[in-house]
Amino acid sequence: MFNHARTLLLNTDGANDPGPDYLGEELVPAAFKAVELTSPLLDVRSVLFGAQPDRAILNYRIYQLLSLIEKTDLQGFVTDLDPRITYKLGAENTLAINDTWEPVVSQYGGTLDDQLSLVGSPARPDFTGKSFYSFDVSVESASTVRVNRQTPPIDNTVFPFSLTSGLSDPIELKYTGYSFTLNTTSSLAAWTVSGYLRPQINIASFVSTFERLGDDNFAGLFGTQRQEPWNTFRNLWYNSDDAVYRLSAIVLALIYRTENLRVNSNG
């Protein structure tokens, strides 16, 4: 079972299926092909999902945005495209659980006495669109440790380190907001560190950012003709005082414009 509005908002080939265990993953038709979007629509997506969004941030934002719409009387625009609601909303979704966003440290070399400890707080992935991170950390000598970031942006750096009172200074896990300390110089010690950065931009910030977009973007989103349903979405964006309805109007206009392009591109 699939929901077409969600599929359009994801706009990723159905063949690119990361599997059901991937964070926030929902069913997408295998035959669905990503729709080639216009520049104004790409600009709108960049605000919603970040510059180069990974699958994790797409899934999180879609869950967040569809949950928002579901609480309004605009939900009918979602079900008009497809009455099947196959995704989980609200607290039922694992994306709503705080533990989902905690980093995971797994040791694969050395002894249990060799410890890697995380410090810091998570960075905001909203602008880059990169939520998932994975590092391989391995002590190479008594004075160097290799930190290999295995997810974009890829990075592989050897850092010097030493122990003072049995503990190293913090060593950066790039682009995550986290660093780690070590209590060992054993060249056998090695760990993986992985997790997801939780998006942090709120509704008011989204609306504020969209207010700064140029007229060309809104012309591409709502159209230049007074056609439905885009006329309804346009009126909500320009005339409503409710931030939830204004953001919902942007999201629904994007969904319906993507569907319009999909249908027309297929003749």
C-alpha cells in the first residue's frame, strides 16, 4: 500500500529502496520515477529539505510536514490524490522518539578497557540536508588516530593525540557537532560511530524563509493562472495569519505541482 502525496513529496525513484529498516522509511511504488522539477520548485524543496538532502532528512521532514497537514482541514487535499494513508503520524512514528537520534558507538577492535566517549551536542542538518553520519575511528599509533567519515561529505583525517591524566583532548567528528575523547593508545582499538542529526527548524522559521523567496519562485509554485487547487494554496499563503496553514499551503502546492509535471511528462 502506498500514499501518492507522500511519494510525490519524496520524489525519488522507487528503485532506490534502502529497505524497510531504514529510518522513517515508507513504501514507494517500485515503478515510480523521480519527476524532473523546475528551478522554482527546486528552490522550495531546498528550503524544506536542505541543499542536498539524504534519505533520512527527507523521511523526517515528510513525516513532520504531513503530520502538520493532517491536523488541519487541508488533509482532504492529501486524500484526494490517494485515500490510502499508509504512513505513521505523530507519536507512533519512530522519528518522534528521542532515542532515535542518539549516536551509537560500537567497538570492533581492542579490549573493553579501551574507551571512546562522545562529547558535544548535535549540529543542525537543516541547511545541508545531511542527517545520517557514520565514522570509522581507529588508533593507528601511540600518538595518532584516524577518523574516517564514510558518509557525504567524505573525509579521512589522521589526528595527533596524547593522553593527559589518562584522557585525550576532544577530537572532532566533522559536521556532526560531536567530538570524542580516548583513554587508550592501543593500536588495536577501533570503533564505529553512527547516527542521525535531527532537523531543528520550526514552522515559524520555515515561513520566515519562504517570505524571503522571490516572486519567480511563487509564480512557479502557484502558477500564473488562477487555477485550482493552486489558487486556494496561493490565497492561504498570502492571506492567512496562521503559520501552520501558510506552510501547509506551500507543501500542498509543491505536491500538486509535482503531480502536474509528472502527468504532463507522461503525455
